Amino acid sequence: MGFVVAVDGPAGSGKGTITKRIAEEMKLTSIDTGAMYRSVTLAMLEKNIKVEELDKIKNLLDQIKIEFKKSGNEQKIYLNDKDVSIEIRSKEVNENVSQVSAIDIVRSKMVELQRIIAQNIDVIMEGRDIGTNVFPNADVKIYLDATPEERARRRFKQNEENGINIPFEEILENVKQRDFIDSTRKNAPLKKAEDAIYIDSSNMTIEEVVNEIKQIIIQKKQ
């Protein structure tokens, strides 16, 4: 097993942005587990598979291929050889990803893939249950948080940059709903690992959060 940095936290807490920056600056491989669940959600939507159709979901998981590929300074996610980096951020995926993520066979398959990825490389992996479930023995555990309003503002700005037009109020409601679903699901709910370091990024710049986590990693490696 390589060196593992686990970054957990709710939707919009900045996990994706922060982990990508740290990965680049510290030569770690960044794995966006949320994008993996979004890819499964997109695949189910495309095939009109409902969350209760477990046999169809199992067949889908047996055939699905999810890959992360570098494109210049960006990391793209591919679903069955197609770049879906923008599609997985759509309104329809946003509204369904928490329900899909709560399905036991989906979580089991994604955790299996995440552990395989980290077998021989140093990774920084972000998600909801990395430090509690996927890698309970991770070398570094961070729980990154922010207020729902701040997280909705960040998601609104991110959507604007990607040409996705969703009202702020709708995003805020979606953030709160996802928090509830993610933290109350039976299988690997969103929660802070007992030994994770808590960081509230509500009033911090990206640079400040990156530097704080980098120092934690450096101290652990020493």
C-alpha cells in the first residue's frame, strides 16, 4: 500500500479543488471518489435504471469502466472511454447521486476500485467515507467542512464556470438534502473519523487550506 491521504467532508466543502492542488504540489495521485459515484449515477440515468432495480445495477457495475486521465493540468474522468467530466456535474446527476451512493452494491464496487487504485501509488483521495471506511488506516486523515451557505456559493460559482445554470436557492436546498442523505445512510455514512483533523474552510482561502494540509502531510512523513 502506498502513502494515503484521506480527505472527507460534505458536498461543496472544497475537497476536489484542495486535493488536486495538493496532489500537484506534493506529487500525489488525486482520486475524486465523488466523481466515481457520479459516473455510476450518469450511467444509470442513461440506461433508465432505477435505484431499486438491483439486478440491473449489478450488471451495470460488472461492465462499467471508470478511469482518471490527465489532460494538460486537468484531470478528466472517463466513463466507458468517454469524457464525462462536465456531464457528471449536471442537475439531474446532482439530484440522484446521493441515492445511488447509498446503494450497498454500488459502494462495495467503488470501494473495491478505490483500494485497487491505491495499492502501489501514493494517493490523496477525497470523498465521504475515505478515512472511516475505505482507508481506516490512512496515513493522514482530514475532515474538511464549511457552512451550507458557503458550500452552495462555491457550487454556484463552479456551475457558472462550467456553463451550468442552476439558481443559488436550489443549490443550497440540494446541499442540505445531500448532507441529510449522506449522514443518515446505513452504509458508510458521512462522518468525521475519530483521528481525523477537522478544518473549517468557511473563512479560509484555498491557499490557506492547501498550506495547512501540506504541513500536516509533511509532519506525518517526517
